Amino acid sequence: MMPSSSTPAPRPGWVFDGGSGYYHNPASGVYFDQQRSLYHAGGRWLSHAEYTSMFSTSTTAPAHVVHP
């Protein structure tokens, strides 16, 4: 699945993976499903709130997570 013309351009760090149809952040290994607004991290799908809270306690991750 390719992004449609109405799909916003991904932000820096996120790359569209045509094989999966998801955006991928190579630095973190996280995938983002724009259709469902879910992140795939740690072997499961997470909402934005879950993903942000999961990484906001980490000292190496930003408190606000930006997706494409």
C-alpha cells in the first residue's frame, strides 16, 4: 500500500516502508500505522498515549513522540 496524495509527508526520522505499508523509524525500530494511528513497539501495537507514556520515563527518549 502506497501513501495516497492526501497522506501527509512523513516527518524526519520516519520512512515509508512500502512492503509493510507502515512508516518506520530506523533509529528506534518502531513502526507507525497511519490508518489506525497505532505504533508497533516491543512486539505489540500501542496507542499514542501508551507509546508516549512508555517512553516518557526513559532518559534517552523525548517526552513527546512525533509520528508522521
